[in-house]
Amino acid sequence: MSDVTICIGGEAGQGLVTVGSLITKALVRAGYEINVQQDYLSRIRGGHNTYRLRFGPEPVRCPREAVDVLVCLAKETFGLFKERLSDRAVVVAGDDAAIEWPRAFRVPFRDLAGKPIFENTVALGVLASAICLDIALLEELLRETFGRKGGEVVDQNIAVLRRAFAWKEQQGELFACPAPPEAGRGRMAVSGNEAIALGALAAGCNFVSFYPMTPATSVPLTIIAHAQKMGVVVEQAEDEIAAVNMAVGASYAGARAMTATSGGGFALMVEGISLAGMLEQPLVVVLAMRPGPATGLPTRTEQGDLNLALYAGHGEFPRAILAPGTAGQCFALTHRAFCQAEQWQSPVFVLTDQYQADCYTALPPFDLAGLPTASGPLLAPDDPGTYERFAWNEESGVSPRAVPGLSPALVVVDSDEHTPDGHITEDLDVRVRMQDKRARKLCGLFADALPPEFYGDETPGMLLACWGSTRGAAFEAVDRLRADGLSAAALHFGQVYPLNPAHFLPLFEKAGRVVIVEGNQGGQFAALVQRESGFRITDMVLRYDGLPFTPEYILAGLRALS
């Protein structure tokens, strides 16, 4: 057995995320590879939610459709997932559940729990035993999780866990577990948003402003957890307009500033982002995408905001847009975003989405020693009396940036068009020259653009082009195509703007067929590729129902194209 998919279904408030997260951590400590998908409704309590976890000894890059272990904490769970159960599937449900399945553990939750509050611990024990986890791992995690609530709470949970394990052992084995790898320990379970936050901290981020908005909120919340130790100022603003302007102001004062939001909040930030473009201030904005327009599906996933990031802001000014496809890339590309923002004094956007934000994977500790050092502002100009914040630079467009109060120079900036010394002007010749100066930085960003990641056959009959979180599903779809004897490859773009056609056009031209795989209705990235390179891609596999891509979905889409 190569890998297993677990689905825990229940209502909000039943503790299914607690069960899922503890199982996730136990599997990582046992050495397994993992991929987590969380589906939840936009409400505090009630409504059917799921926590889906795929694990195995080999790398697992994405969710898949079939379910091997279904844990039913709510009555409707079985009916919702019955058609997705694999041939080897096992169902864990209450002893009063009306289900018909040949391999089922009918659990006496009430008897084993003693109190309703411990029923999710019963589910944890039965599930952990069913997938062959060591009880010692779960006991260790319960102590870590509930230790702050006191020894009595810990002891009660461990006692219930042991009863659940003992009950399960009496039922016999209904499921064959994949053996853990020999060398997979010593890693950590990290979500995409946690990795973004850690990448920001590693880059020296010391100011974060935000207004809470799903699915971006866990980025600043992760930073808050480490803010005091790392010397970071975090401000929850009254709205997104205030948040972005605080970040621009902090950048002007010398901080490495970031803000994080989703589509509706980003729309409110557009004027402030344009201000950063005019002031030539470094700014990192995390845009965690979800289906729109308006509130849309606030707790689901989509890649519908590429155009929003690409064209955000009135007027024209340079920017870069990064779109990580793994938790490791979330860390590395967020760090890179700060480096680019500082170097080119422009806004840089990091695009993620709900699936990736909540998706946990197993990673070794990040290599901080191998990270480049982000350049900082100029603290002491050689000649403060002649310093000009927007001095002409005919080569790169980047002017020396001093920090007011930390430099003896006078630092003048203005949201109006301005002269090199920062004062307002309506001299039209100066306007043209200053706009050209700002635009020249895009040449540097273009030269610094990341090439896409190639995976598969060198001259493929089918090339899947993807960006952001679709990476894992596209790569696994390529694996399945090649296993069927077909020539296939994937090209993943971790940077979606600016694009250097020299990085991808030769690969497109060698392929027998190029298919775009992206999570929106209009094929936004396909249109961007055509705009930047002239290469038109007519074949697309698109998804915009609020769910993440799976290999099965992509393969079904490819069959429909043919």
C-alpha cells in the first residue's frame, strides 16, 4: 500500500480539527509524508466540515478523490462520502449509526468517553489504532496539547485514549497500514500560511498590519505568536485601508513591512498599494485567494485574483507577483519577496489560496544559513545636504533610500508627482522622466525573474502549465500519464509576473500539446502568458467550484479535451 487517505467528517464545534491535527502531528513524528485538505463552512457551529489527510512513506503532493478511512462524527458524513470510498475503505462510526459497509468499526463513543466532551478523543484513539500508530506518540501529543489546562485534563484524555485503543484491538484488523519510512523523522508539520509567516520572519520582517480575513489571518497570527521574541510590531487595524497605509508608513520609517489579506480586503488596499508605487516604498502583500466576487465562498479555494494583483493600483508602477506551490516554497518565496521589495523599492505580492493556507506538509527545519541577505535602506548618505530621495538613476531606476530620523539627510516624499528632491511638481517633462525612472525598475525585476520548474519527459507529448498551489496535482497527473505509457511533463510557475518568455517558450514549442491548469473560470494565467509572450494556449483544465485540484480531476479534464 503506497498511501492512505483519511477523511474525518463532522460539524463545526465537534473537535474534528483537533483529531485531525493530532493525527497529522503523530504521522509526521512517525516519519510519514502528509498532505492535508480542510473543508469548512463559513459559520461558527454546525454545518458539515471535513479534515482530509493523505499520508504514506513516499512523498504525497496533493489530495486525491478516493477515501480509505472515513471517520463519521456526524450522521450525514457516511452519505456524503459513500460514493468516494475505495475498495479497501474502512468506516469508523458510532454504534448507533445507520451505515452499510462491510469493513466498519462501530464505536460505542458514549461508553468509552464517559462524558460527551471526550468523544473526539475516542475517535482519535480508534483512528490512530486503525492506521497502526504507536499510542505513545498520541499520549505525548495530548500532554503537549492539554498541558496548560492542568494534569487532571491530561490524565482524563489519556485514560480515554487508552480505552479507545484497547477497544479497537479487540475488534481485529480491518485495514493494512503502510509501513513508515526508516529515515523520515525529525521533521515538522507546517501549513502554507505558517511557512509564509516564518519566511517573513527569516527576511527580517518587523512590522505587520492586518485586518482579519479568511484565509489570510493565520499569517499574522503565526507572527504574533513569535512577535515578542523576534521584535515584531503587529497591529490589527480597523480595516484594510488602515492596514495597508500603516504598512506603507512603517516602510517609510525603515521597517520591513508586510500586510496580509484576501480578495475583498485587497480591493480596499489598492489605493495604498498605488501610494507605495509612487513613494517607491518596499511593501510585501500576502493575498490569500478565495472564490469571489464579493464575499463569494469565504472558506473555499480558488486562483481567481491573479488579475487583481496584476492590475491593482491606479496608474502604472512596477511590481512582482510570486505564487508558491508548496509549503517550502511559501517560506522561500516570501523571503524572496522581501529581498525584491527592498532591492527594487516596489510592492511585491505573494499569492496563495485557502487550500494551501490550511494544507499541512512534513518539512525538515528550514536552512536559514543558505538564505540571501535582503538589502536595507541607506542610513547615512555621504553628503546629507545634497541628498534626494528620488534622485535620477538612468540605469536601474532605484534611488538611494534614507530613513527619516535615522539619517542626517532631509527625506521628503509626496503622493503627488514630484521632483527628485521629493517636492510636488506639475512640470510635465519631470513627470515623464520620473515615470520612466520608476518603470525602469521593471527591467531589473524582469532580469531577476524566477524560471518555472520543469517536471517530466524532456520532449513531452503533453505539457501541463500551472502556477501556485496546483503544482502537486499537476505533477501527480504527469506521473499517472507516464505510468500509462504517455509522454508528459508539467511546468510550474512560482513567479507569475514579470514573466521572461525565454524561460518557457522553448519548452512550450517542443511540447506536442500545452494545457493550462488553473483554478479560475477565465484562464487568467493563460491570458497573461499570451500577453507577455504571444503564445496562445487554447486547451485549459479549469476549476472554480471551491475545491482544490486533484490528479483525478485533471485527468478527467484532459479526457474531456480530447
